[in-house]
Amino acid sequence: MASRIRLVIRVARPGDSAAEGDTRRGPRRGLSRPIVLWIIVYLAGGLLATVSIDTPGDSGFGFAWRYLLLPIAVLSVYVGYRRSSTDGTPEAGPRRRALTAIAVFVTLMIGTPGYVMLANSVGADGEPVTVEGPIVEKWNRGGRTTSYHLRIRDERTGRQVKLRVSYPDYKAATTGTRFSRTFFRGRLGLLYRWTLG
């Protein structure tokens, strides 16, 4: 009995992902690798700056929302909806474009305040400014790490100001007692102080 061997030869057709050594498995879903890498690096830098620089209230976030919201939104839409490059990749669908625009916007709005405070404080020789007044409220936020906060009525401006404090300061603080902290005025007019170093 003769055994027969059947060979099947598959001819590669343009756009056939199985014939390309599995280097492409159809249209990519989600965000492209360069954008994901950029998101990770940008967020890491922004969050490191946020942890390293203390501000009364949320000065960096306030500045970003007030002055940078529109430019960031325009940039996010541009990155998400720009025409695909001429490298032969298929044009992204509407869902992927929208997802990319949203991811870029969220990343920039989370990471940018840290860079704002970095630009405000690096190389600045601002005058010292003391934020001082009675404690109105104290609270802590749990999570992987617990953060401690006081809200005081600043006698200089008459406004209530939120301050991030250490655990010993938080434990010693009681509502109604006075608390003070010295900051420096930065290049953008925002108060800051370095917490590392």
C-alpha cells in the first residue's frame, strides 16, 4: 500500500496575516506602543515632580486647568485624529482615534501639574512667603500610602488653604490652633517648597 504525502502550499496574498510570520495579527486594537510608552514616561515624570514639590492648595492643578486645558484638549484631538502616516498601516478607525485622544488628554491633565510646578520652582530665587493661620479642618486619605492634610485660614489672604503635612504635624494639630509653613514664590507666581533633599 503506497502512502501518499500531501503537501499544501499556501500562497501569500497581500494583507494575509498568517503568511507574514505572525508579525501582524490583523488590525491593531487599542493604543499603539509608542503612545503607551510616552504615557508611562510622562506620567512617571509628572508624578515624581508632584511628590517632590509641595504647594499650598493644588496650585499646579489649578494653573493647568485654568491656562492649559484648551491647548491640551486641542493637542489631544490632534494626536488622536491626525491622518495615519504613510508607512502602509491601515487608517485607524473612529473608536481607536477617540480612545487615543481621550488617553492623551487624561495623561496630560494628570501629569502636567507636576511639570508646571517643576517649571515654577527650578532655578527660582523667590521671596519666602509664610502661610499662617488657625486650623479649620484636618483629614487623612488612605490607600497604598496615607496622606495627611490640614486646612487653615490664611491670615495674609483671608482664604482657606489646604496643606499636605507629615504625620507628626497631623497628630499634633488640633482645630482652632495656629499652624504656619514657609514657601517660596516661583517663576509663575505660585508658592512652592521642595520636599526631597
